[in-house]
Amino acid sequence: MIEGLFRRFREGLSRTRKSFSGQLLTLLSGRATLDAQTLEALEAALISADLGVSITQALLSHLQARATQIRDQGTPRLVDILKQELLSILIKGEGNLEVSSAKPFIILMIGVNGVGKTTTIGKLAARFHGTGKEVLLAAGDTFRAAAIDQLVVWGERVKADVIRHQAGADSAAVAHDAVVAAVSRKTDVLMIDTAGRLHTKKNLMEELKKVKRVISRALPGSPHEVLLVLDASTGQNALVQSRQFHEAVGVTGLILTKLDGTAKGGVIVPIVRELGLPIRFIGLGEGVEDLQPFSASTFVDALFEE
């Protein structure tokens, strides 16, 4: 099981590993000291992986200090020190999604269009269904008829009913009806999809606030989770989105998708460091099984496998 998980992480992070750690391993191989040229190359590699300027500078300063300390010893390797530093940051982002005894356990799914939000909902529904939980879905992205249709297809696939209205309907009304239905049926998990059209950002955030208020009124204490889905391939823009959504509706956890299709997987580091939010899942491929709970140690080990 552990070997299979590592292999999935390794394969899903292949592009980031080749672009990021491949350069780092070459630059740091056998080194106990750092010259100006190497530091410049390291800086470029770290920034190209979207770790951000502040984290890059902090990592390089730490490496320089440790290089001076171990000059005579030659161990540990500088690459191992870098791995330890990244792990010390990412370990704070661990926090698996735990469905409490609340019934229904309500998850509000948010994120801009194109990040894979509806597909992620379907994959999560499949995971819940696989553990014997009854799942109900709500097609709250009423702005796009295709999103409603896509969720219906996922519902059929994972044997989950879908609460939906016609395209263009009030998404808060869909959320309200879904909560009422989930309470009446004593459903284990209710996941509510939402719109994510960035070109009306202010209106989008106000709409999400309204949806959240309606859910809370329909079932006090809910939603129990507000999960923000981010596309890792957007790099630093994913960090910007995290801040905006968190300020607007109070995010409780993050899901990073499309890590398998980007060399910018390093963006997960500044997201964890700056926001302090748990990474609930990461997307390492297109299959249902490629949506995996985040493990900091597995992530770092897979990223630096030589």
C-alpha cells in the first residue's frame, strides 16, 4: 500500500521533479559549500518551481549557513538539508478530511472555473461511496449548464442523487433544497458545487457568501467543510486565489489538482507557509484513485527521488 502510494506520488510529480529537483540534485550533488554561481542557479530553479521569492531567499540563507557549519564534515548533504527544510514547512499542511458524526456532513466546494472542481466532487463522492457512505450532490454551479450535466453523470457513476434546478437558477436556492433533502434522507455526506466565474469576482464572492449563509440557516453549524479547489499549474495565481477565497468565505481546506500536468508543483510550499491551511487532497492524475490525501513526507520523498 505504502509502495503503491509512493509510486503514485512519484509518477504524478514527475514534471515538477524533472524541472525542479533534477536541477537541484545536479547543483548540490556532493557539495558542502556554495559559490555565487551555484546560489544564482539554485535561486532560478526554486523560483521557476513557483516557491516564491520570500521562501526561496529563506531556503538559500539557511543552506548557506548550514554549508558553513558542515564544511569540514561533508555530511549531511546540502540536498538533504533542503529536503528537511521543505518538509518542515509542508508538514504543517497535513490534515486529512475527516467526516464527523454530523449527519448530513456538508461540504461546500468552491474555486474558479477550470480548476477541476466538478470532477473533484465526483472523485470525492466515489471515495465516500467506496467507504459505505451515502452521498448526495448539489449542482450549485447554475451558471453553466455543462457543470450541471457533468455532475449528473458523476452522480450516476457513483450512485449518488443530484439536487438540481434549471440553468440560471439561484445557486443559494439549490443549496437550500439540497440541505433540506439531505436532512430528510439522513444522508451521510452532502457536497455542494458552486460557480467560479472570475470575470465577476466581486459578485462571485458575494454569491458564495450568500450560499454559505443559506446553508448555515438551513442547518446550524454547517457547512462543516469549505474546500477550495486550486489548479496547481497556475502557480502563484493559485496562492492569490487562496487568499481571496479565504478572506471571503473562510476556507477550511485545500485541494490541489493537476499536479501531474505541471512543473510548478512547488507552489504548494508558499500556500502552506503563508495560509496555514491544510491540504486535504492532491490530484496526481485523471483517475479516481489519483486523488490522494496529502502526505508531506511522501510528497518530498517523491519530489527528490534520485
